Amino acid sequence: MLKRTIQKGLLRRLVLQLRLVNIVPSPILNFFGRALSSLKIVSEEFQGGAGALFNPLVRDAGPVFSKLFSRWILGAWEAHQQGKKVILVPFNFPVDLIHAFDNAHPRSL
């Protein structure tokens, strides 16, 4: 679960937020995503990204994509925490080559 500790670093804060995204049910995530994207207190970059992600036209795709993205980032983070080398590869790269190494974790771009 989430630790109640203050950690430094942008990626660590992002990981904590993405863990929360995985816990929250999709309808609640969709509601708060729309609410945050409409507020003027967040940055313009966040408004643009969240506005596109939680736009009513895309319906339920926003929360699904958010959970997919969070699992992708969390997988890379956990591999790094275990001391593995995280290797970013294109989607058409045969990841079996990377799995052959004991200490490597592939992430497709």
C-alpha cells in the first residue's frame, strides 16, 4: 500500500500518484480527472493533457489509459528498485533478447 512518507524527487512523487491511480475505481478517476482538468489552479500542461484524457467524447478510455500508463511506469520503477536495468525498446523489437539477460527489464516505447 501507499506509505505515508515524504519522498524527494519528481519520479518518486509520480510513482506515488500512479499507485493511487491503480487503486481508485475508474468512475471515480474519471470524475476527478474531469474536475481537475476544468480547474484553473493546475498548470496549462496538465489542463491540456487531462482535458484530452478525460474528455466526455472519449468516455471510458481516459481511466483505462491512465491505469495502463501507470502500470507501465510502475513496472519500470519496480524493476529499477530491484536493481534491474530498464531498457526502453521500440514496440517491434524482440524483447526475448532482453529477457535472456538476468538483470534486465524491457519497456516498449
